[in-house]
Amino acid sequence: MMDQLTAAAAEHGARMAARLEAAGTAPALAGITRARRRRVAGGAAILIPALALGAWAVTTVVGADPVEPATTDTPVEITEDPLDIQLSGAIGRGDYPTMQALIDLGVYLDHQGNRPFTATAMENCDVTAFQILEEAGAPRTVREVWRYDDEALRVAIGRCDSDVIARIVDPVTAPRLSDTTMLQAVDKADDAALTVLVSAGAPLEGAGDWSTVAYAALHGLDDRVDLLLDLGADPDVTIDEGPLIDYVREHGSARAIAAVEAAREAS
Amino acid sequence: MGDSTSVVEELYRTAIPRLCAYGFLLTGSESEGEEVVQAAIVKTFSRHRRLEDAASAEAYVRAAMRTLVIDAGRRTTRWRRVMSSQVTLGDGRLEDQVAGEDEVARALRELLPRVRVAVALRYSDDLTTAEVAIRMGVTEGAVKKYLFTARERLGAWLQATETDSAGVAVRVAKGRAR
């Protein structure tokens, strides 16, 4: 071993170490950070031109059109027609993705002419479409035309079965259903649908104004008279023509008269 | 850089005097040695190596120091060839005026960088001539030649305790002088 040489080196090394230790690790750490940045920048300096060269090769050698955009797999087809008309068509087709896309685009949902979109959905008894529209905020009625009525429900009555009626009827607004809707229900809905409506709170008469029983008796719907009385129709109600029993006696069948009288006696 | 920071700090606490002595042997200058130590640490840790502790890092740093010294020597030689008419050395050497300059430093600087590397590997790292040859990527004969040259220049510091079996007579081949 060369003791003198190593001893001299150690002596110099001690002085050098003292200076380096006084400076601390900061210069070395800063240098490491700079060197790493340079390595990253160097990689980018190689990679970016390589990608550009590759793109050039693809477009010139392979013949790809650089202007042509990549194919976008659009789930729906939106045309240049007014959005509300497209929405109406999508509801009719049961095209839910297009419906959702149009809603996302901001189609005006308040109404389409004199009929709300929810009523359009009920033309096909399409509960899914109805729910999509209602979740998006589409109303059930056009207030300027059908001020208080549930136009969607009115369309569904007589067209859709009781299951559909049960899914769309709103217990909050059912008590405010108009005589028009309820008389339509008496005329067109089946027993189950009518029962669903009444169970949800739909009115069977308007005191001093109208009565479903009077309507059924007038039109010879004796079975409906029985059902309506069973569902809780008031046999003692007074309508605009006078007491219900007098109206039924004048316009109804003997069976209807007997049913109303029996109900009056039972109450 | 969280892990590297702790290893660098540990390296500074435990190994910096040894690395500095190594740097002095490799350069023959305290200032150049410090620069080599710093540059080797930066080079070692900038490559995101997973260095768990200072001991393993020290070996990498020593290797980086040797590489830096040999590369610097090659660069200097290349510039001198290309710009020989542009480079003039003054009468007095700047190194003679700075602190830490002495006979050992002057003698070391008179050696070629690769000779200083061979000296460091042989006498600081305690490697055999065969191992030095492997580390440097040269033949064993070349290493013996380097060590022979070193003994000639560093005679005053080497002959006092010279027991090295590598101190055999080396025939200097006629060829290009570098």
C-alpha cells in the first residue's frame, strides 16, 4: 500500500470535504433536479419530431387524409329539424337515446303546441319515455289550455291499461282532476283503471256541479253506476240540475235508480 | 426525488471525505476534485437508479468519477488537437497559486487522466492489476504500463513503502505517443 500517497490524498480530501459539507447538499440536489429535467426534455425533443415524422409518413406513404376527422361513433342522429319536432318523433319511435340527447342539447320541454310531450309518450302507453321526460322536467299539462288537468293522464285513460295508469297517476294532483277527465274515465276506462284513479284520490263528483254517477246513469252505464257507488260516490250529492236522485230518476234506468236509492238508504 | 434526497444526504454525512480524497487522486487538484465529486453525484442520481443506501451509492459515484475524469481527459486532448494554435499556457500555473497545491498535487497532475485512474483503482481501491484492467476496459499490460509511469512520477511518495509486486519492469512499446 502506498501510505504516503493515500495519506496525502486523505489530507486533501478532508479539506475538500469541509468545503463541500459547508455548502451542503443543496447544490447537488439542484443539479440532480436539473439533470432529470434535461433528460425529460431530451426525450421529448426526440419523441415529438419522431411522432411528427411518423404522422407525415402515415399521411404521405399510407395515404390517410390528415383533414378527415377520426370517426366518432355518435350514438344518436340529430338532424337540422327543430329540436321539439325531433323529440316528438323520438318519443313516437321509443328512441330513448335520441330523446336523452335532445334533452341534453336543451330542447324546450314546456310544451309542443297544445299538447305536452308527456301526453305524446302516453299515446303509446310508453312509461319509460314518460319517466325520461318527467325526470327532465317536462310538464303534464299545458297550463294555458288545460289549466289544472293532467293531460298526460287524460290521454292514457281509455288507451292504456290500469298498470300504466297506476304508474303515472300522481296522488298529489289526482284530487284536482277535472270533471272532463273523470267523465272520460267513466266513459272509456276499464273497471281496474277507474278503480286505480279513484284510489289515487280522483274526485267522483263536484258538489253543486257534476257527478260521475249522473253521467253514467244518463248514458245507460248501469254497471258503472254500481261500481262508482261501490267506490264511494255520494248518492246524496246535488249537481247543477238538482239532487242526484232526481236527476237519475229522470234520466236513468230503473236499475240505476234502484242502485242510487239503495246507496242512499245505506248511507 | 424523495428517496434520492435522503441517500444523497446520507452520502454527504458518511462518505464525502473518502470521495473527496478519491477525487484528489483522480485529478491532482482540490477544486477539480470537488467538481468531479459533485458532478458524479449528480450523474449517479439523475438516472433514477434505485439506490437504497449510501454504501451502494458510493460505488456508483466512484465509477462515475473515474468516467468523468477519463472523458474530460479525452475532451481536452481532442480540443488540443483541433485548436492547437489557439491554446497557450502561461508561464505560471493558476493551480500553483490556489490553496491545497503541493508537490503531490503537482506530481498527480503531470500524469495522464487514465494513469491517475489506474493509480486510484490500484492504490485506493486495492484492486489487483487484473481487476484494474477489467474495470478500465484495457489490457493488463496497459495497466502495468500506467502504474510504471505513475511510479516514475510519484517516486518520492511511492518508493518509500514500495512493496508492490506490480512494480516490474515494463517495456514501453514504440508506437504513437498520446
